[in-house]
Amino acid sequence: MTLIGYGEAGRTFACAAGWQSQAQVYDVEPLEALLTKDGVTACTTIDAALKDSPQTISVVTADQALIAAQNAAPHLTPKSLYFDMNSVAPQTKRDAFEVIEGAGGRYVDVAIMSPVDPARLAVPLLVSGPYSEDGKAALAALGFTNVRIVGDDIGRASTIKMLRSVMYKGVEALTAECLIACEKAGVTDEVLTSFGNDWSDQADYRLDRMLVHGLRRSAEMHESSQTLLSLGVTPILTEGTVGWQQAMGELEVSPVPKGLNAKLAAIVEKMS
């Protein structure tokens, strides 16, 4: 099998599943040292990674999803399954489907519905498209344990993911906007207390995700924005989420401090 992309998702899946002996990995970044450390076969070209491969999993950044499909298509083994697990708008998935279908491959729209760590192969996956049944069976054979078919239409799984992200990542953006202002005003504890006992832990987690993955999440939220537009809904708040995810990722707070107070102090310092 082939992995296109060796970021958080690709690496988590490969190492959790013990795919090292069977996976051929291609990434546009020079990751040979990391791949060697993990015991995964590194391929310097995409055609080498796809040679004789019966299934391919694409886990790249949102802006590279369609490009990855276009680059992979000429090298696919006939009738091989192409699992597009990227967080992109349904139209992007449909465009990628046309590319893969035209090359003789079988395209499966897959939505990853929670962080891959710590869930790993138990991460919830939604699949849709004409090859969903075959795709679900192949994913189960690879070790995925939580796969659900949501329809025959390409883009349905992606639509569910994109619209869910409007809420989940929008709450992250609101958390950042509110608490950064609270920190600057010196009223963080008072505001958090007014929300309820579990808000500090939730806010800590949300800020952590934005600081670590903000740039990737900003690209994903742009796709959510495009999804809303395609449905005739103006993405007023979602465009703000795009901006906040981008801004937090660009802070490059590393290492990310443990604890909400330490995170807020680091963020405010970086922003000053």
C-alpha cells in the first residue's frame, strides 16, 4: 500500500498499524531521516511509491489534496483504491474523483472525524462514493476499526466533515479571541469561572490544537468556507475562524507550554 503524505495522520497510521514493512511513502518534504527512523520505505518519486500498489491513502494538506490526486493518477495500478482522507470541500473531492476515475482508479471520499492521536486506527472514518463498500472492507483489512458508509455520492463524507468543522474549529477561534482579550485585561479567572468548572481544561486543549496545527487548520477552514458558499450560506464567522487559526499557527510558539495560564502568557508575549 502507499501513503501520500507523512504528517501527523500518515505517520500515526503507519506506526500504529505496523505498516512499516508494507507501506511505500511519498512526501514532498525531505523526510528520509524520519522515515528511516520509523522503518518505513521512503520513495523519492510518486511513481515509485505507487508502483504495483493496490491501495493508496492520501493525507496531505488541504491545498495539496487535488494536486496529489493529479500527480498520482498517471501512476495508479488499474482498479486500485484511492482513499482521499484530506480535509477539503466536497467540490475538491469531486474534482479529484474525476481525475482518479479517468485514470482507471477507484476513488473513495473519506472524512477523518476526530484527531488521529490518540485514537489512531480507531479514529472515526466516514466514507462515501460508488466504491464505499470495497473501500470499507479494504480499510478494515488495513486495521481501521471505526468506518461508516454515509452514502454513494462523492463529497457527502467531506460535507459532513466541513460543516462539523464550522462549529468545532469556530469554537476554538472564539476561545482564542475571548481569552486573549481576557488575559490582556487581567480578568481571565473571573470570566472562566463564569463559564463553569470544566472550561479551563477545554480552553487549554483548544489553544493547544491551534498553536500546534493552526496553519493546517486554517487551510481546512478555508475549505469549510467554500463549502458554505456552495450551499448559499455566507461564511461570516467561518472566515474569522480562518484568520484566527492562521494567526495562532503563525505565532510559532514552540515548545507549547503546558497549562492554560502558561499558554496565554506565551501567546500574549508573542503578540506584543
